Amino acid sequence: MPSLKDLKNRIDSVKSTRKITKAMQMVAAAKLRRAQDAAEAARPYTERFNAVMGGLAASVGGSDSAPLLLKGTGKDDVHMLVVMTAERGLCGGFNSSIAKLARTHAQKLVSEGKTVKILTVGKKGREQIKRDFGDHLVGHVDLSEVKRIGYKDAAGIAQDVLGRFEAGEFDVATIFYNEFQSVISQIPTAQQIIPAAYETESEGDEATLYDYEPSEEAILADLLPRGVATQIFAALLENGASEQGARMSAMDNATRNAGDMIDRLTIEYNRSRQAVITNELIEIISGAEAL
């Protein structure tokens, strides 16, 4: 049975931990609002951009003059997986859910005889994927020094991916990230970015007609690289909001658990202290009676 001193030290230790988790929860809550606003502000632009690109892709996708980023290499032998996670932990299952989805996808491709290459964005995802697919890692993007994600960061990642595609290193590229829904809900998502896969407007949607100059193929050749950067940027913003939401929820649970532990330890401390006092009284009474 632990001594009173041990129980007291443990209670003080848990109280210190609770202060830290409470502070991290408050910081995550403050960052979440800014990250959520950024992610939600980017969604209309991304959706409209993808709608326009979908219309262009539908009109020229089958032609021989279609850009390579749209029609692809004609093969799907080599797959590039861009796994985007956080640089830090203490955010619940945020990082592990993305890594799990990427591992499952990679295992499926390997079982089909495909070659898998993995580019990681974020230290935590790399640590998890390295255990099973260390030989498949071909690059890493470190964003630990970036305080606020910007389009420039996404453009740098897109430039790396596009450079590898132009060099013939892979046929299909897919990004993995968490789509933000709420503080307690983030959805692991896999999205193909090369060859470009855009949804076309259905017949029930309001279709908008555009005249393009100089030509649809020329415009697509210029916009497709930007489309890759736009999709990566949107994914980074969704990841940023999801990370802060997951961290806020995880730190809230940790703070509650620390409070429950303090209550249990305090009860145990009081019982032990009462037992010690009772034993001392018994010894005093017994000594007095002996006299």
C-alpha cells in the first residue's frame, strides 16, 4: 500500500498534468476557430474550381490532345501516396486514422502487384508508416517550422509531386487527409489528384456555359497544375482544422480523466490518513492503559 507521502506526490503530479492538458485544450480551441474559418472559406472556391475543371475535362478528356495530367499515362502500375498528417501528437486518433487508411490502401495495391511509393507530409504519419512500409518511402515534407499553412506551402508540395510525375516516377497519385466535420468528427479521406478526377455537373444542376480562348486544351494545360496545388492546399486546411479539433477533444478528455483520478487518489489519501490517525490513537490509548 503506498504511503501518505507517495499519494500526496502523485496527487500533485496529476494536478500539474491537468493544468497542462487544460492549457493545451484552451490553445487548441483558440486555434480551431481560425483553422475552421480558413477551411470553410476555401471550400466554395475549391468546389467551383473543380466544377469548372470538370466541365473542361468532360469536353476534352477523350481527345488525343488532352494534357497528360488529365488523361494519365495510360497505366496504373506505380502509385504515389501523399500522406498528410500533423507534426505533433496529443491529438487523439487524428494521425493514426490517416496512417491506417493509407496503409490499408497501400496493402491493397501491393496485393494487386502494383508498385507503391509514399511521400509523407508531417512527422507523425511518417513514424507510423515507416514501420510497415519503410522501403516504400521516397520523400518527406517538413512543415514543423510553418506557423500558419499558406498556399505557398501547398504549391511547394505540388511542385514536388508534379516534378516526379513529369520524370515518369509514377502513374497515379492519391492524397490522404482528414476532412473536418466537427470537433468530434473528422473523416479520413483518400482523393486522387493525378490523373485529375473531377466530377461533372449532373443534368439536375444548373450548368454554366463558357467560351474559352485560346482553346480548352491550352487552358487545361495551364490550370491542371494549379488544380493539383489547390486540392493539396484544401486538404492541408482541412487537416489543420481537424488536427485542432481532435486535439481539443483529446485534451478535454485528458483533463476530465485527470480530475477523476485526483478524486480517487484524494479519497484513498484521506482513508489512509484516517487509518494512520486511528492507529496512533490506539497506540496512545493502549500506552495510557498500560500505565
